[in-house]
Amino acid sequence: MVNLTLGLATLLATAYAFLASIYGSNEGPHQQLWIATGVASSALAVYVGNSEKMRLTEYRNRMQRLATEAEENYQNLVANLAPSAQQAAVIADVSLPQLERDVRRGRLDQSIVVGVSEISEGARGIFYRWDAGTSIFSLVSQWPTTAEREIKNGTHAAYSALEITATTGQVLIRHNTASPFHSTTPTAADDSVVVVQVISNDKTIGILAMDAKMKTFPSSAGFSSRHVRELLIYADMLAAGLGS
């Protein structure tokens, strides 16, 4: 109704302004009246058009705010619905009481990497423990395919980048690259890789990563910011479970 009213008002004001310009160009007793009303009608048409522009701008801004709020609500939903790592650890303790604690923790590790693999189609979840003393990243869990068993300083090109993530918490994001986690040397640099720190009780215990072939993504952007945030949530869950 608002759009129809504004459109009709603009149309009438524009039509009258055009008519006034015709009659105002002719000399006569009403020439000044026609000119004055024509100018007023033109101003009204401009005012209505500007009001419509401002209304559409406000509508667009409101939609952007709603989209931002929806994104925040989605992240809160993911965080709230995701199973607590403490609860997962308790379940492991109850279901596998006869096994060593490291074995029960390993079950949580595997559950986490399976969850990571489901963040995006074709993704692989990988968890490495890191020993700063030996400078070795040791594979703990991976899904679905085999990853590099160990990544050592001086023998692996990606070690320095992974060490920065492990020591500083900086998120490593690379697209159109060769994933450092392949068990064999890749033939093409066509992977997307994200690596985050896993820190428990103020101590870095490893890195949680995901990689996938670029062809699995709809665009050349690779993993999105949403994918990265979900990986960080899983890293926090893993850290809480292993530190319990």
C-alpha cells in the first residue's frame, strides 16, 4: 500500500509539473501561477522520490542487521546444541571403564575429528599432538583417510607454519595449496587447509585441522569463516575433554 501511494503521488506530481511547464511557457494572466505550481509539483516529485530512496535504504540496512543477527544466533545455536566435551568424557568413562584413560580419551579424539569432517562436504578432520621438546607433531586421530603419521622440524616444509599455530594460537588458513597432512606427496596444489590450536590448562597439546580438495567448494574461496568458527568450537570441546 505504501509503495502504491508513493508511486501514485510521484506520477501525479510529475504529470502536473509537465502540464504546468507547457502552460507556463505561454504568456497570459495565469503564467506565473502555472510556473509556481509547476515548480512546487517538481519539488514534490523529488521529495517523494528521495523519501522512497531513504525508505529502501533503511529497509536494506534492516535486512543486513537481521542477517547479522541470524548468523550470530546460528553460532550460538551450534555452541549450545553441541554436546559438552565434559559430558562426552564422562560417557567414555562409563562405557569403557576397563580401558586406560588415554584409550577413553582417544575415543573422544576420534569423535571430534569425525565431527570436523562433517563441517564441509569432502573435508577430513585431523588431530595431532605436539611435543615442543622433540619438535614433533604426532597423529592421534583422523577421518576419513590416512594422514601423515609424524611432522618433524627440519624434515617437513610445513612444520614452521604449524609451529606458529601451536605456539601463538594463530589460525592457519590456506587455499589452493598442497595439504601438509597427506601421507604421500600430493601431485597438485589443489587443497584448502585450516589449522587451529588446541590448548588445555594453559598448555598447547596439539593442533586440530581440516583439509579438502578445492573442487568440493562452490567457489575458489575454500573454507568459509563459518567453517573456521565451527572448527574452533570443536577445538575447544576437544581441549575441555582432554583436560578433564
